Amino acid sequence: MRKVLLTGASGGVGTWLRKLLPPIYPDLILSDVHTPKDLASNETFIQADLADLAAVRKAIAGTDGIIHLGGYSVEGPWDAILNANIIGTYNLFEAARIEGVKRVVFASSNHAVGFYPRTTQIDTQVLVRPDTRYGVSKAFGEALAAYYAFKHDVRTLCIRIGNVAEAPADKRRLSIWLKPEDLVALIRIGLERPDLVYEVVYGASDNKRTFWDNERAETLGYQPAGRSEHFADAILANTPQSADPVGDFFQGGPFCSDEFTGDFGSISKL
């Protein structure tokens, strides 16, 4: 696995991976709809709009594997989510099938299951409970990945990413933090593990307060190095009182309370 395509290379997570992946995958190809502002002379970049299948095929051609971060990375209007995350993800997998690429790492999100209570630890076998249109698009991507894996042998690891950063920023992110180097470890499992067909794992470091049972990732060989509890005392000492009962109750946080018009009393008991 040498020539690897990284979509969404201009985004926050993509910027981390541009620093960490080249020693592992020396022929790293970067792609995004926007050119990275700090693109170096030794980096290879192919501009592509995910909604354009021909452009996606051009970016993918000749690669051994794909790390698919590209798309709309937060909640947004339906048309934006549709084009970038649903049509775009379909184009990515279809282009992989046509071009004969057999390995994909799909950046899913914890927001595909955001409407589970924080008091309930969930594994990857639970039903999806997306908290936003963005979360719906990630649940779609997981289903699409399964279809292409079993139907067309495009083998895929879906990573339900928590929050990628050098350190967790607040109380909720003590539970969902993902050290960038741990994300790289998961990506390597997705691209390199010989017997992988289709898997869903959580993108989280070794977090004592985790919402998620990540046993499946550990079975695949994942050994996270980051530990969010090292940051807990400082974060909890500076946590202000919240006025968001919906966001504080559910794992998706403010993604759940944004635009919320439901019956909190009923769904909080599910």
C-alpha cells in the first residue's frame, strides 16, 4: 500500500494527516475542492469536486487505497449535505469500483449515533440514531460502504470519529477525544489488515469516560496511545454551568439540541 489518496485534505483533520501520513505512505495524493493554503512543493494535489464523478475518477486513478474525509463536515442545509456527503460519497465508492481500488477508509462520525444517552455505553451493533442531517449522511455512508464491500469487494473500514485534536477541549470531549496519531493507527488497520472486508469502529483514544464500547477496534489490533483522563482535572475545574438539557443528555451534544423540536421527556427514556 504505497499510493494512497486523501480526500478532504484541506480540512482540519486532513491537515493533521498531511503531516503524519507521508512517512507511512510516501506516495500520498491530496484532494479537495479547495487547494490547501499551505500546500508544499513536495505535496501532490488534485482538485476535485466530489459531486463530479469524472473528477473523482481522475483523482482516484492509479491509487492503492483511499482515505475519504471529504465532504461537508458539520451540520448544514440539505442541498449542501446532499451534494457533498451523499452524492459525493456515492461517487467516491463508484469511482473506486470502476478504477479497481480495493481499500477505503471512510470517515464516518459519532453523529450517526448521537441520540443515545451519555449514560448508555454503546457498541457498533446498535441501530443508528443520527442527530443531524450531517449524521444522516454518515449513516448513509456506512450503509453504502457495506454495499460496495460485499457486492463489489471494495473493502472498507468506517471510523465513527469523535473529536480529533491535540487534547480534549471540554467535558464532552473527554469522552470522544481522538489523538491524531491514534487516527493514523486506525487508518492503517483499514488499509493494511488483510482479512478486513467491512467493519465499523469508533474513532476514540483510550478515554476513561468513553460513551463507546470499542472492542471491535481492539480485536482488529487497535491500541490507542492517547488518554483523555490526563486532561480531566483542568477541564472539569473550568467547566461552566450549562443551559442545554438536550445537548447535555445525549452523546451528540449541541448537534442534538440544534433545531430540536421533539419531546425530550419521551425520547430521553428510550
